[in-house]
Amino acid sequence: MTTRTNQAGAGAGAGAGPGQGGRPFLYVVVCAAGVAVDVGRLITAAQERDWEVGVIATPVAMGGFFDTAEVEARTGRPIRSAWRSPGDPRPFPPPDAVVVAPATFNTLNKWAAGTADTLALGTLCEAYGLGVPIAVLPCVADALAAHPAYRAGLERLRGMGVRFGDPYGGEAEEDGRREEFHWERALDLLTADGNGGPVTR
Ligand SMILES: Cc1cc2nc3c(=O)[nH]c(=O)nc-3n(C[C@H](O)[C@H](O)[C@H](O)COP(=O)(O)O)c2cc1C
């Protein structure tokens, strides 16, 4: 699949132009999981690997799961979360690749089912048809991951060519610390050679 024409305008669209400096453009989709507080680490790592980054967050994630002002300062672009109005310009160029990190139980299940009732989900549903690489770092507790719908959904997404990092439960210890979340793994997954740089250079 090589198509990159964006029709629904979920994420971006033809005519929005390339990223600043002509660098390949990476969409980082952020869901409402506790580890999202550190999403800045992924953005910085992607920028160091020569990606231009635009963040699309779920509406729940926008409600205090990460520092939105800090992320906007880091990317130099507004975070997208709501659908644009018809006639409004498309703020992001089309994606060269998409990362979902952290990916919640809710968003993964809905994406696998083809639901597009948030901008984040619409973007993910469309990314498959655009034929760009998609990497996912799930953050789902074991008790939820046991649900048959979740397991079937992952199988479906894998069958669509979506690349997954290792399972991660996301539960904090009593002292508030969590096992390390391997943000950069998402970038490694984007390329066949595993170096994690842009795929279109
Ligand atoms: C503090 C907090 C942490 C959460 N962490 C997770 C998590 O790690 N994984 C997950 O799947 N859901 C987690 N949730 C639940 C999701 O936020 C909830 O299912 C939400 O509807 C997901 O929305 P989204 O998929 O649109 O981002 C958490 C909720 C709260 C309040």
C-alpha cells in the first residue's frame, strides 16, 4: 500500500505542505494513561532522530494527563484533539509515520473496531489506508489485557501491519514509581532496520 492522499482530513491533508525544513512528519497520538506525563521524552527523542513532530491527543488525555503547554512549546505546534471545522485549514502536514504512545485499552479496542469518534481515532483509522508505518506502545493493565475483545483487537491490528512494543501494565508502585516505559522503542519500530530515523530520507 503506497497511498498518502488524505481524504477525511482526520489528521492532515494534501496542501498542508511538508514539515518545517522539509523534514518527515511524525504524528504522536497520546492517550489517557498515567505514563503520558512523560510523553515529552518521546517527542525529544523523535526530534533528535530528525522527525518533525505533531501531537494528537484524545480528549480525555487533554484533561490533565500531560503538560500540554510544555508539549506545544516543544513541538512548536498546537496539540490537535478536536475535529477542525469545515473550511478551516488543516494544521498538520500529512504523516510520514504515526506513533501511538501511550495507547490505552479503550483507544486500541475502538481503533480495531473501526470507530472514529475522536480525532485521534479518526487519524488512526485513516493512517492504515494512507499506508504509512504505525507503531504502538500499549499501556494496559494485565486485568484489562485479558479481555477477549482486546486480544482479538490486537490480532486484527497486527494483521493490518501495525507494529507493537512489548506489553506494559502501567500500574504505579505504592511509592508512585513505575517500571520504565520504553518510549524510544516506538521510533525503532518505525523502520525495518530498527534505527528509528525517518523512513522517507
Ligand atoms: C490516573 C489514570 C490513569 C489511567 N491509566 C490508564 C492506563 O495506563 N491504561 C489504560 O488503558 N487506561 C488508563 N486509564 C483509563 C483511561 O483514561 C480511560 O479508559 C479513558 O476513557 C481512555 O480514553 P482514551 O483512550 O480516549 O485516551 C487511566 C485513568 C486514570 C484516571
